[in-house]
Amino acid sequence: MADSIISMRPPTRSGTRGYASLAEIDAPVARVWRALTDPDLIRIWSGAPAEVDPRKGGLYRLAMGERRREAHIDIFDVNRRLRLIYLGDPGMPPAASAIVDDFLLDTRKGAGTTSLRLLGSGISDAPEWDALYKRSRLGWERYLARIKVALENPPRPKPVRAPPGGDPPLRGLDY
């Protein structure tokens, strides 16, 4: 009977995990690309300042919630692919692999729609990484939805009205 005893050890986790998201955006691929790489447009969909040196080997800084994420731009294929390799963060546990976000853009033939795919990978499946994994996966899902809304329904400028007294409005200060 002793030979039939099954070990009841808890499973161990020793790999990495990733996520995938897709947004179909009714906008040309060049506009979607610009939304990913132009700091002024990133601020619109992220709600936070960003810093981007848009080139292979450049830097991509983005606030995700209360944390700022900093990445090295590994692949920069204009209007096609942007791959970010995140740099270490002293507030995170040590990592055994690189954390990567890979954005792939494609135009649906004849539809004028851009498919924006995000493949994230390299996040440890150790329990101390659970919060970062959830924040990254859910944060990017929200950001892709915001990019879609921002590009498909851009804000309309407010009409400029002359203030009382007849002075003309000042451009840029008419809010």
C-alpha cells in the first residue's frame, strides 16, 4: 500500500506568462502608429505625460497607473511594428527574463481599418509578480480601448466666441 501513496506537494511555478490584446480601429495605420509614438497623442489616451525617442534603440517612458514604465525600443518598423523591452525597476522583484510588449499593426484590405495587436511576454509567473501582470494586462486593454475611442471620435474644437467688450479671442487661450 505504501507504493500507492501519491505526493500532495503544491505545484511549483517556474515560467513566464504573457497576454494578447486586439483592437480594430477605424483609422489609417499611420494615425494609429502616431498615437503610439507621439508623446502629445499618448497623453490623450493615457492621461499622463510620456517621453518617446521614436527610433530603434530609443527610449519609451509611459506612466501606467502610479508607476512609470521605461523601455528600450528594440524594433521600430514605421507603421508596422513597435517592440518595447522594459528596463529593470528597483520597485519590482528580480526578473529572470526580459519583459516585452510587441505592437503589431496591419491594415484590413479595403476596410480602412487598422488591426492593432499587442503581445506582452516575459512576466514571471511567481506570486510576487501577480499584481504587475494584472496591472499590465488590464492597463493595456484599457489603453487600447482609449486609443480606439480617441482616433474614431476625436474631440471637436470648441467654437471661439468673442468675450464681452468686443476684444477678439486669443488663439490657444479660448478655453
